[in-house]
Amino acid sequence: MHSTRFTRVKKILKHHYLTMAAALIATGSIGYITINGIDFVPGNKIPSAVCETDLGEELGRHGHSEEFVWKGCLIANDTARMLSRFIPKGQHPDCVDCHDGKQNKTLARLWTEFPKIDRHGEAIDMATAIRREVIARYKGIPPNKADNTVTSLYFYMAAKAKQDNLYFEIEPPGAQTTLGDVDKKLAEPRCAEKFDEKGWPAGSPAKHVVEGCNLIVNTRAHMRGPIAGSWPTGMNCESCHRHAGDLVNASSIAHGAVVLPHMMTSMNQPVRFDRRILMCFARSMNSFDLGLDAKEIVDLNFYANWLAQKEHLPIGVVPEGRGIPLLYDTQGKGQSFLAGELVYETYCKACHGFAGTGGREWMNGAIPPPIAGPNSFNKTASISSPFRMAGFVHANMPPGATREHPFLTEQQALDVAAYLTQLGRAEDFTKKNPVQVFSNWIWIRIVNTITVGLPKESNP
């Protein structure tokens, strides 16, 4: 009896083993067919003599950024094959056939002019322009804005702009300001100061440049999403991007405009300027990922590129004082949140309030933001790292400090960063409230479907 049962169990197990083995073989075969020929190794790429000549020194490192540049070059020079997912089979011109610098501007030159106002008076970004080209010129299905095809073209166009030593041209040369007195009054006071310093924006993008600056200095008041003025965050973009987003060693957005897209080390992912803005909203603003169709992205991109133009920053060249400097414990004394509490009580509490939860008094045109607690930036924000926070404090705090002339010692900055970190802050909101995130996603797309559309044109 037992022998019969054992034999039956063996047959069942044998059958399942065979089934499992067959499934594994099938899965492996499908996987091999699916990925065979797809490059996962930096430096192993589809060969192209044209791109070797075209890119030259841009391929020196053979890293992931170069792979995106390479794919973008292939798309530009072998468009029908590389865009076969989106355009019908047949004979199609390559991107470079039209954008040859004679019939139309080169792709490198186009990079310097976006975002722009199209012939219909609509503000569009590069991703929208690419989508329209696929529709109008190739009669195809437009790629999603986040598609790697779009990202690869971003990398390639930026690389070519760097090779050609180009600068952004958001404001046409010699353009006269289109802003009247009423429009100028719509600028936030700190933006008006910035424009008095740099020159008021001119030409068709002017209002978008002003609105981009307004978003930096008074973010909640100028957001157009369903959370505008209601979501409980005390942050503005200017809380980190100081002086209306235009201060060295404080994440100048003009610097971001000329160095993006690039591979973000902490994520090992390609990050475009629009995606970086969304990351800031979701993390540093402790808010939502607004989606790539959000109007705020275009306005902020207008302002960042305009600043880069005014400061004559060459595309692709890393500026001095880019980002926020990291400050490490190089002296081996460690970080003490007890010592940091004393630093906070002495130098920070008067502005940022009890336990870092935000100020109550207007100072220099703004209410000091919360730097800890539920209304501050959340745990996934770049500045939540104690070493980056220490670097920001050392180079910027209290107001008036600079990296060359700090008010606090490096040890004091390290200690106060440890104190603020242990006070706690919110988790990543976008991963905690999927219902509200989905509602926001629907809202953005309904509004854009009604107001934007995709008019058919060949050369946006």
C-alpha cells in the first residue's frame, strides 16, 4: 500500500519537474529571442561609421550616457529603422536629411531654442516637438514623452550643442520686451529684482519666463494643479534654489539647464531636465509627480534656459559651483546631533522655528521654510542626505554665508545636519497615496486634452 502511494507521488513529482523544466526552457528561449542583440554592456553598440565620425570625443568614456548619445545619433541618421516601432514601413527621410543646417536648423541648433512658442502661440517643449514630427512628417504614432527614443534624442542633441560650442537662445537676439506694466506687476517681487538685474525677458517667451520665476519663489501660489495652495507643504523651490534659482552652490537652475540630460549616479538612470523638475516636486516639495504634461515644467524650463542664456553658460560644460557641495567628516570627529542642537538653537531657530518646523515671520521677502517635520522636503529629496544638507548649510546659512566665506565651521554644519536628520521628515508621498496621485494624473490629462491637442505641423 505504502509502496503504491510512494510510486504515485514519484510520478506526480516527476510530472511537475518536467513541467517546470519545460517552463524554464521556454522562458529562457523567449528571453534569449527577446534580448538577443540588445546591448546591455557599455561600449558594445550597433556599429555606425557615420556616428563614429559625428560624435568623436563624446564616446571617450564608453559609459551609459554615451550609449544614449549613440542611440540618438542612430535615430537621427537611420530614422526609419530606429523608429520602426512608431512609423509605418517604407522609405522615409532621416532626421539629418531635413535638419542639415540649410533647409532647416541642425538638431544642435534646435536644442538651444526649446522650449519655444510655436506658430500657433503655444508653449511647447522638445518632447512635444518630437511627437509632432512623428505624426506630421512620418504619419506615425507618436512616442510617449518618457520613451527612451525621446531621451536618446535629448542626449544626442545636447551633445551636439556642446560640440558646436552653442548657448541657449530662448530670447531671440535683439527682441524687444512684450511685457507691459500690468505684466511686470504680475512678477513676484524677488523675480522683479532678478529681472531688473538681468534685464526683463523679451520676445514671445517673456510671460513664460516670468511665470517660471514666479514658480521658483512662490511655488504653491503659482501651481495650477488641484493641490495648488492646499497641499500641506511649507516649501518653495527657492528654499533650496536660492536667489530666485540663480545662486552658485545652491542648485542654480541655470546650471541644471546646461548639464542635463545626464546619468544620475544615485539612480543609475538617465535624467532629463523635465524629469528632474518632477523629482523635485515629488521629493523636495513633498508633493506630487505632476506628470510630463504639466504646464509648470515648460515654464520652469523657459526660465532656467533663459537664465543660462543671460549668464552665457555654454551647453554641456559643468559650471563652477554647480549643485550643492557635499561636506564630509574629513576630520574624523563624527556628527553629533546633541552638538547640532546647540548650533540650531544659536543660529537657526530664530528663522526656522521650533524643531525646524518653519518660521512665522517674513524675512527678506519670504517666510523661512520648514527644514524638518511633515511639511518639509521628504526622505527621498537629495538634500535629505546629511552630507548634502551639511554642504548646503555651510555654503548658504545663515543667509549671507557663501562657500568662500561661511558663517559656520564645517563641524558645526555637520552637527546641525545630524540634528535636523534625527528630527524626522515625511516618507515619499507619491508612494503613499496612490488614489490622490491617480486623481492628479487624470486632472492633468483632462486639462491638457482640452487646451493643448496636437496640431499637425511639420516644423514646430
